[in-house]
Amino acid sequence: MNELRAAGISCDIDYEGSSLKSQMRSADKCGAKFVLIVGDDEAAKGEALLRDMSTKEQTVVKFPDVVAAVKGKLC
């Protein structure tokens, strides 16, 4: 999150441990364009799922490439 914010990308995190479905609903209500999903499996692999909220398309992104991937989708 720090790297995303440093790149000028606003972001938020769920500290409550809500279900993924609930988090997706909340992100949709907030008007999020993208959601970065990092579960235990993804963290172990050093990657995240980048989900486009309008198309529902998900792509796997390695942690070092997250900022570039998000910026690429926003342009």
C-alpha cells in the first residue's frame, strides 16, 4: 500500500477480516476501479490478483510489478 500511495494511487485495506464477497461489495460501493487481492496462497507465491471491477477480469501480478500493473490499467 505504501508503494501504491507513493505512486499517487489511492488505496484502502480491510482491517476487519470481512469475507471476500463482503469486501468486493464494499469496494464496488466505494467506486473502486480495481481491487488487489492478496490471500495466504498469493502471499506465499509473492503475487496478487488484480481484479478489474468493471469487467471482472483478474490477472496475476508479482509483488514487484503491482504499481506498474495498476498504473498501466489506469491509463
